[in-house]
Amino acid sequence: MTKPNRSMFKLAVTAILVLAFSGCSQVQSITLNISAAASLTDALQEINQLYEEDNPDVKIQPNYSSSGNLQTQIEQGAPADIFISAASKQMDALESKDLIIGSTRQDLLNNRVVLIVSSDSALQLDDFSDLAGESIQKIAMGDPEFVPVGTYGKSALELLGIYEQVQPKLILGSDVRQVLSYVENGNVDAGIVYSTDAAISNLVKIAADGPDEINDKIVYPLAIIKTSKHVEAAQAYIDFLFGSEAGTVFEKYGFKVLED
């Protein structure tokens, strides 16, 4: 029988040890599931890329939809570490059911609702109250039951005393981006969206701002979901959102960042 080569044996053992120790030294990556309002899509895509570049051990998995849909998903157990809502209503609902870590809840952003028309529209609109005019046949708005911008839009119309009058004209969208697309494609005469959504499209133009009484109330709260297994990493991500680097991106898209 041939005796084993001692040099080869030592090399084999060394290789095994190197592989073992290198495996132990690797940092385990973390996936953070972020449920965020659809109106945040463009800003967060850019911010998340910056965050992953600075934190290679963290992968951001975003889920964009209307805040009402996201609330329902979280209530039904969908994976989520952080919820960023476009209104307090949905966050309040989750907090009342003890589904968020209350101490982590903060208001992140302000936004405002605006009235938009297609960029080539000849309609003479300069106030929300003009929606009651006969020249306006179809108005796109988010479903007030699930879409915060729809809730704000309805409140604006009620404040002006024209909601009942324009209700037959309303075409309800599942989220703010669908409303935007209705106006872009000429399916409606006008639409109610956030100013940040109007800003990303060259196919629409802002015809009027919503009432100050409504816009002053628009906030985007965030919180860590109670079932999160990565609370520390989630808080680090939230801290980044309140930082100057993310703030510059938010402001570029028209959001106003609130103080941490």
C-alpha cells in the first residue's frame, strides 16, 4: 500500500481550515421589507440604491401600493419590517391593533394635493371649485376608502361644498399612480394627485393647488412593524431616511422632510 503524501495531506487540511474560517467571517446579509405608499416609489428607489451602496450587507425589498392596501396586507401577515403610509389613518389602524412598535412611529414627510390636467389641455381651470363646471365630465381621484390622496381629495371637495355635485364625474383609481396615468393618457379631463406625482411627468401640468386647510394636514408617518426580526437594521434605515443624503432626494421629488 502506498503511504499517503504528507505534503498533500497538509495542503488539504489547510484548504479546509481556510474555507471554514472564511465562511465564518462572512457577514450574513439582511433583507428589509419596506411597505411604502405608491407616491414614494421614485424617491425611495433612488434612496434605497444609495442605502444599499453604503450598507452592502442589507438588501431593501420594497412593496409599493396604496396605503390602505398595505395596511390590509400587514394585518393579514404579509412580511414587512417598516410601513411608510401616506396618511395617519392607516398607521393609526395598525397601532390600534398593536401591530407596530409605537415608540418607532414618526412623521417623515409633508406633501400636498394638486389638480392636474394633460399638458396639452385647453381647459381653463385654476381652482378645485372649477371641477363643478359643465366643461369637466370626468375626474380621476384615488378611492377615498383605500388611497390617502383620494381621502384628501374628497375632503377638499367637501370643504368647497361641491363633492355631491362632482361625485357622478369621479373615476376612482386604485392608487395615485393610476390616477396620474388616467390624466396622462387623456382618459379623464382632470385628476387629483400629489404635487410630487405631477412633478415626475411631462405629460401633465398643475392647474391648481388644493386648499391650505387640507394640504397642511398631509403627513407621511412611518413605523417598524412589531413582527420584524430586524428591528435594529430597520431603525438604522429609518435614521438614514431622516438624514441629509436621503433628504436631498426627497426634496428633489418635491417632498418636505420633517425633523427627526
